Amino acid sequence: MRLFERPIQVRSFIMTAILALLVLYTLYFARFVFIPVVLALIFNLLLGPLVTRLQRWYVPRWISALLILGSFGSLVIYGAYALMGPAQYWINHAPQAFTSFSQQTSELQQQIQDMNESTEEIKEAASELIGEASRRTITINDQGIRDQIVANLQWTSGILFMTVIMLYFMLCGRGFLLRRLLILTRTGRSRRNAVRIVRHLQSDISRYLLTVTVINTVLGAAAAGVLWVIGLPDPILWGVLVGVFNFAPYAGAAISLAAISLASFATFDTLAHVLAAPAAVFALNVLEGNFITPAIHGRRFEMSALMVFLALFFWGWLWGVAGMLMAVPLLVVIKVTCDHIEELRPVGRFLGN
């Protein structure tokens, strides 16, 4: 029984592996160029239909692009300015949050020790852990944190500036890429198939991105409302954090949940009150991830959990936080593309659930 229908060419396999390593090397060390390009393409799929609709109302594309980008940019700048104060407050109070977390953990360990006094070994292990926790001090270099934040802000500002410029030109010339694609086709049938595939891709992916954006916005608003009822300070900041990081399933929810937990430890005194905020946010994430999003998307955009996790791990390793936020949209783009090309449909089924 032959494992493969054709013999494997060792030389071709090695050359393919070298090519893959070179591509990874290029994507990593040229991430300052590739991240804005990918972001611009994703936002182009999301905002392109709106520009096209305004063009049907006799509004020139360059004016529509300016209006949309100006409105979106003004909203982002105003939101960043409004949240800058609360964010700076919590960054300055990070040592207090870690200290409160250590104290609450020590109290919990003390309760566990009291419940297990009958077992000498458990009591000694708990005493050692409590002693280590009480002796541990957390020191944070404020100057180092500020320098790191300033450097990250400069890098992020450069990325956003390049993204906005490229996105503007993409929105102004929406048919440019399609026309270049049609030049590569040889027959009229191939051109018709290419136009059909591109239109389906634009429709499906823009619908998916718009739906996910609305879901994450509602999730962030719900989280902010629940945290406001519980009494956690600056609920809008935490709601924005939950909504933005939810673009990276699993990992984003874990990061926002950890940040809210530390803030809750630094704010409240009783353990029950401390656990209320992270428990409420965790319940909202479970409700959204297991019921709301699958019910809205159905099986068409349903992705394999393993593929989502691998995409998050790969793009997070390659491009950091930006890669994690773009991992699922990129995976959906690949799946929808494979679903619309007959030769690649097995790959689309493999990526699906």
C-alpha cells in the first residue's frame, strides 16, 4: 500500500521548507510594513461597501473616503483622549493592584490552611507558601514603564498613520486591484469567474467583519454596564478593553479578564466582592462565544477551535498583540477564499468546524 500517489522529491521538499522559512523571516522583520498593509486590507473590506453606497448617491469616492476616515479617526482620538486619564491612573496603581492580589491570595491560603489542620504535610506546605507570599515584594520601575509606554505609543502611531494612508488610497480606488487581477486572466470565462469570486469574497467578508464589530461593541457596552452596577471604577475603560480584545478569541478574553481581576483586587476588600467583576465578565464572554456568535453566524463562518487557537498562537508569536487581533479575520478571509474556489474547498472544510 503506497502512502503517497507520487514519490516525494527531497530537493523540492527542502526548497519549499527554505522558502517557508524565508517568508516567515520576512514577515517578522518587515512587520512594520506588513501590519499596516494587512490592517488596511481588512478595514477596506469593512468600509469599502459604505464608500460604494455613497458613490451611488453621487458622492465622489475621495470625498466619501475622507468623510468616513475623518469620522472614524475623530471618534478614535476622542475615545483615546477620554480614556487616557483612567488608563494612566490604573498604570500608576499597578503596584497596589499586585500587592492587593498577594494579600488576598495570602488570606485565601490561610483559610485553606485552617480547613486542613488535620494534615500536617498540607499545613506545612501552606505555611511555606504563605511565608513566601508575605516576604515577596513587588517593585516596578515607573521610569521604565513610562519609557516602554512611550516607545509602544510611537510605534503604534506610526503603524496607524501608515494604515490610514494606505486605507484612503484603497477606498478611493476600490476597483484597482480587481482590474489588475483581470489583466492576469486569459479567457473571458476566467474573467467572469474571477469577478464572481471577488464579489462574493467582498460581500461575505465585509458581512462577517461588520457582524463581529457589532457583537464586540455590544459585548463591551454590556461589560461596562455590569461593571458599573458592581461598582468597579472606570467601567467604560474596561468595557472598551473587553470589546477590543474580544477580536482575539480565548487569548483576548483571558487578557481582559486578568486586567479586570487585578483592578477588582485593588478596589474591593471582601473576596466575594472581588470575584464579582471577573465572574460577571467571564459569564458575558461565555454567553457571547457559545451562544450569541454561533447563532448569528450559523455554520457558514463557523471555525474550528483548534484552527483558531493555532492562528492566535502563530500570528501572536509573529506580530504580537496586533497579530492576535488580526488572526481570526485573516483566518476567515482564508476560509471564505477557499470556499469560493473549487480546487481549494477541501482546505476550507478543514479550517471549518
